[in-house]
Amino acid sequence: MSQRKTALVTGSTSGIGLAIAERFATDGFNVVLNSYTDDGQDHALAAELSERHAGAVVYIQADMSKPDRCQALVAAAAERFGTVDVLVNNAGIQHVAPVEEFAPEKWDAIIAINLSSAFHTIAATVPLMKKAGTGRIVNIASAHGLVASPFKSAYVSAKHGIMGLTKTVALELATHRITCNAICPGYVLTPLVEAQIPDQMKAHAMDRETVIREVMLDRQPTKEFATVEQIAATAAFLASDAAAQITGTHISVDGGWTAA
Ligand code: NAD
């Protein structure tokens, strides 16, 4: 029987990252969950996932804004499971402000967490993947990796940056059977987004469906959110044998946003 593979998903205690972690656990992988906190509930989440799936799920705390912690996360994952077969760079934060009012520390934090962390985890993981003779890197970018919106200068810059990193790493590793791709979600119904709906309903005096269609999904032609499960399924596809010749590119899951 072939050995169980290991997936490391950064920023995976909620939303898209958690759904990706759950999907890889369902597909029989060992999984490393990660966030910057070190609460009982982080480890309980890993234990609960572990209980429901055949592979082991562990939580490893590491702040993705810190280069040495990104490297330490990969080292700890490899120590626990022997290697990292699939690396998913998902950790991300947002801040919205006009460029002239954008706090420099917010800029630095977004570039560090949304872009530089992927460089550090990739640099630490590639030697393991080269040794294994194969590997998959999936970067969670955004529609904002392809197009801009006002007041999101750091986020849009970081997401455009990760698209360039994805293509460069793919070219460097093309003959090593290691692929590197990005997923570009539009609006995804994460708990964070769901929590904003009641406030928007009140502010606009609209019902839930109208708020979703006309306020939140203004730029998403299907007028439907993508789901975390759909993003997770796309990550699983990029990690599958069927995607072996897909590298240096992205898959948009944005309801047509970037077609316009
Ligand atoms: P979320 O807030 O639900 O999850 C983010 C995760 O990252 C959490 O587990 C959080 O603990 C973790 N995290 C934050 N800062 C961290 C740090 N310093 N170190 C380690 N972990 C950290 O957000 P989400 O909506 O699931 O977003 C996940 C990714 O998907 C992000 O990269 C985001 O930019 C991207 N994305 C989201 C949407 C959307 O509509 N939700 C759309 C496009 C792209």
C-alpha cells in the first residue's frame, strides 16, 4: 500500500483554509492545520478532524508574518510526517483604506502574510519535494490577483505578486514533477462574509437576497457566492494526477468576475 501523503495548509483554522484542510483529510491525506494562535480550540479542531478521517491531522502554530516561523512550520510538518507533498499557501488578511491614508504597518502586514509567507514556505518546501521527486504547490490568490478594486492597495499588490511568484516557481520546478498554481476566488461565502450580511441588510433596508445580489455580489456576474467547498475541490484537483501538466497558471472560481 502506498504511503499516506501530507498536505500543509497555512491559515487553516477557518474559512477557505479549513475547507481545504478538511477536503485533503477526506481524500486520505495527513494534514497540518496552521494559524498564528495557540489556543486549546486550535488543537481541538485538529483532534476533531483527525477523529473523523483516516489520516492524522495536527495543528502547528506559526505566525505567517514572520519568515523564520514560516520556515519552522515546514520543518515541523516534515519532522512530524516525513515530508510535505502538497503545500497550500492560504493565510491572508485584508485592510481597506484610501492609499494616502493606508497605515504603513497594515501595508507591511498584508505583504508579509499574503505574499512573503508563500515565498518562505515554498523555499523551505522545495528541497523536500525535489527529494521526493514530486510535489504540488497551490497558492490561494484572488480575483484581485488579476484585477484591482479601489482602497485595497496592499491586498491587490500582494495578490498580483503571488501570481508572479506562482509562474516563476512553476518554471523553476517544471522538470522536477513539481507543479505550482494559483486559485483566484471571487467572493466566497466564508463565516467572515456571512457575518456582514445582517449589517448590510439593516444599512440598505434590503432583504438577504437583495443585499447579496446587488451589494455584495455587484461585480460577480453569476450573483452567487463561490463556496469554500468549491475552492477546496479546485485545490484537490490541482493536487491530483489529472493536473500533472497544469503548472504556472491559475484557475478562477469567481462567477465570471474577471471575464468582464
Ligand atoms: P478567514 O479570515 O476565514 O481565514 C484566514 C485564515 O488565515 C484564518 O485561519 C486565520 O487564522 C489565518 N491567519 C491570519 N493571519 C495569520 C498569520 N499571521 N499567520 C497564520 N495564519 C493567519 O479568510 P478566508 O476568507 O477563508 O480567506 C482565506 C484566503 O482566501 C486568503 O488568502 C484570502 O485572501 C483568500 N480569498 C478569500 C476570498 C473570500 O471572499 N473569502 C476571496 C478571494 C481570496
